[in-house]
Amino acid sequence: MNLPALRRFVLAVALVALAACTTAPKKEPQVPPAGGKYYKDDGPGEAPPAGLESLPDAVPRIEALNRFANRPYTVFGREYVPATTLRPYKERGIASWYGRKFHGEKTSTGEVYDMYAMSAAHPTLPLPSYARVTSVATGKSVVVRVNDRGPFLNNRVIDLSYAAATKLGIAQKGSGEVEVEAIIPVEGAAVAAAAPLPPVVAAPAVAPAPETLPSVPVTAADGGFVVQLGAFAVSANAESFLARLAGPIAQVGVEGRIRQVNGLFRVFVGPYASRDEAKRTADRLRDALGLESTIVVH
């Protein structure tokens, strides 16, 4: 499996392992299948349940959208504006999957991620919602419940659970080209929304302040400069994003943190005494992991 949601991370594994600046223990990839790799602390788990290939699809039903998970957010300098209503969406691109490293952790909706359920993460589809994911190579389809955010790099369009990836036939390869189509449940039935809807990004408006207190402590501003990787209106989304980044950025010798500024929860590394020092770290993250970032005053 590839590193969840971050394809460039996968391509940079060899460089990161050799980097002289690495201070964290190296994670060696297991089973390097064509199209992706996964780390020892991720992957399918030691004893996956039997019969995942015949696991029933998610059953679309009308659900209230999450109160917080559909607010605009920024990752790697790119602002995303999730849909706030169920509406037509159809897109083709690369699907990846995420596994045991996140199993049992909270998703962007606050639910617990179950890698053996038929679920998925998407950058802009409303949470929760449902989608049909079809393999371009085989024509095989699965229906998933979308309850998390991601992926964010290299034009990947969706992150599947391990179960969904297994059933679709891309778990061993790590990724595959798919078509993602929104499903809109109506009066007890589900219909695919066939009309195309391009992904929405680049929103100028700043997301409103969250209506709940953060569930984890956030750092206070104490001077200097930081390398900002993302900004979220909801603390749980920032925490989920940081959890995905923690392993890869540790291999570049840095540690991510969260702070609250002007109603947003910002994921960053630092602080550094000078802008030049912060920029050197930003350059290392970009060169080793393909991460784009912003230098801001702490």
C-alpha cells in the first residue's frame, strides 16, 4: 500500500531513509507492490477478517450532514470548500487506501475509523455521504460511505478503507484508477448523480470559528516563524490531518503541532528564530516529501 493519501511521500521513501537530517527511527516499507508501498505500522493488519471480497457494500440512506466537517479548510497552501448539500459529482482519478495506522482513530466526522468497513475519505464531498467507486481497469464497483477528509496530493481523488480497496481489487497494488460518482439517497432509494461536478478549491472566505473547544491542547504564539502545513475550522480535522503526517515528517527530523489562531486550528512545525531557518525546513519537507507549505509569524 502507498502512504495514505500522500503519493509523493511514497515516491520519496528512499530519499527520506538516506537523509542525513533524519532523527526519528526509520520505517522500512513492507512488500513493495507495483504502484505503492506501505510502512510497517500501516498496511492491512496481521489477521484481516476473512471474506472481505464478499463484504456487502455500504447502503445509502438519508443522513444529516456533519455540523463541523463540511467547513472550508486549507492543506499545503490549497483551500478546499466542501459541498454542503448532496449534489451531482463525477470524477476520474487515482484511488489509494489507508489501513491499520489509522484503524480506531477518529475520522473528520468524529466517528471511529474502521478499516474493515466500506468507507472512504474525500476532499470535498459532503460528510457523511455515499459514492460509487468503479475500477477503470476492471469495471468492478463498490459503494462506500464517505466520512473522512483526504487525500491531498498528486491528484488522488479518494482514499478507500482497506476493505473497500480489497473488494475493488486495488489493495495489493496500493492504488488504481477509478471513477467516483456521488450517490444521492431519495425516499428510501439511492440514485447515482451522473452529472459532472468539478472539485471545488480556492475559496477566498475564511472559515468561521469552531463552535466547540479543541479536544487537544494547542500551542500559544511565542515568537519566531513556523512552517504552516494546513488550517482547519474544526480541531478534530486538524488532529486527523496531523496524525497522517506525523510519521512521514518525523523522518525529516521535525514534529508537527497545532495552534489556534483567529478561529482556525493550524498544523505547523517550528517555531524557528528566523524566517530563513523556517524556510530551510520548508525546503526539506518539499524536497523529501513533496509538501508545499507557508512561512508565517508564530
